[in-house]
Amino acid sequence: MHRDSSRRPVTDVPPEDGIGRESETGEKTQQGDLIALIEEAMPRLSKGQKQIARFIVNHYEKAAYMTASALGAEVGVSESTVVRFSTELGFSGYPELQAQIRETVRVSLTSVQRIHAANHRMEEKEVLDRILMQDAENVRSTLEHIDREAFERAVDMILGAKNIYILGMRSSAVLAQFMSYYFELLFDNVRLIHPAGGSEIFEHLMKVREDDVFVAISFPRYTTGIVNATEYASKRGAGVVAITDSVTSPLAAHADVTLIARSDMASFVDSLVAPLSLINAIVAYIGRKKQAEVTETLDRLEQVWKEYHVYTK
């Protein structure tokens, strides 16, 4: 598989997020830059706007889920002052600013901060409903914004690969294992990487070549290991498919195709329902394309399962 280094990676961009706003230079505000943006604007802000700014900088995990009126009441200013503060920073309005605050929260908070933020905005009796509703919204948003062409291209890359390497770390490891389990029913060339730390990832990737595909799966907070592994596979010439949450994910910079699945923070637990659903769709689509071969494989497996009583009657 030969890469064209001159072309930009294929990505799907969720247009409604309001995340990654464009500056006057046309460059996008990256995740985590919001605090720096606010601090830069501080000298020109009015007294009321400075109160808002200080609250967001010091309590952004709370501000992320407050309405404009609630934020104004918290710091003692009007709702219109909150709106003017948003536009002063260059956002179209408060909803766009709030989306950026939430993105900062999602990629920056520690696990302890996450649970405090979740407890702040969610009553105990609401947990079941809020979590399931948010997971359902993540799936809906993923389906609404997924780039079909990127999805097709990712599948074609996987089908044409000599070897398929799959890596997910920490909570994303379960997604990699799920993909690997079903891919091993579809292919004879699947290599699930089980990193234990240090240089072991690169030992697994030493033989990756141009006609291979590396599938990298990662969601905030991104681990250094998978970012480095993705960069390494890309430099080796392998085709790279990134399954992540945003075009500003550090994986996207090294990917040929980036597939976006929503994974908004619900609590200290990562929401992986939408990513799992996306992987399920990839497996199902490949299974359809390899229908005759898959049917034959499953027929043989059913005979083995029956003979050795793998499943209860």
C-alpha cells in the first residue's frame, strides 16, 4: 500500500460542534487553547467580562454545563454580558463558547475532576437516565456526521492490507479487542498489539510495511504511546486508519483516514458506545463484502462448536 504524502488525510468533520473555531488567520483553535485565549483577551475585557473570564478559567468544569443566564447569575452579571463576552472572544455566541469549554473539559480533566464535574451537574436519581440518553445521543450524532466516503475508504484499505495491526490503549483496549475478535473470523492476517509499556509497542510494529494497515483507536485522554505508535506506522509507510473523537485528535495528524465517533464525557467513565457501534458497522460491512468466505468459515466453526459443546443447548 503506497501512501501519497502530498494529500491530506480523509476525515469526517462534525459541523455542529462549534469546536475548533477559526481565527482571523484561518487557523483553528485547538483543544486546550481556550484558557490561553481568555487570558490573552483579559486586558481588553470589561469589569463584568473579566469576572466571567476568571470563573471559566478557575471553574471550567462547572461552566461547561451552565446556561448563559446561570453563568451570569453565578458571577453577578447579566445574561447579555455573557453573550457579549462570547463574541468578544471571537465566538458566534455563547453556545459556541460553551462547546469549546466542554471540549476543554473533555480532553483535559483528570479522573477525579471528571467525577466532581459529573456530580455537580447530575443528581443521583438522574444517573441512569442521563447516561443512557447521552450514549444514545452520541450514537445519533455519530451517524448524522459520519463521512460515508471515509468509511468506505477505511474498509477498502483494510480489505486490501497484507497485515492488519490493531492498537487501543487503556479503556480503548476493549474496542481493539472487540475489533480483533471479529476480524480474526474474517482474515488470517490480524495482529492485535498488547502493549505492556515502554518500547514493546514498537517491537510489535517493527515489521510493519507499506502494504499493511494500522488501525489506531483512541479517545480522550489520549495516551502518548498510541500517538507515537501511529506516527511510527505512518512513517513506515503503512496505511493508517484512526478511530477517534475529533479531527483535532493527535491521531488524525498521522492518519490516511480518520473516522469520528462521539465520546462525550458523562462521568469519570469513558463513553465508548458510539465507537463500539462504529466498529460493529465496519465489521458487518466487511463481512458483507466477504460473504461467501465468511459463510464457509462460520459453517466450519459451527461444526467445531457443536462437536466440542462450546455453547449450551
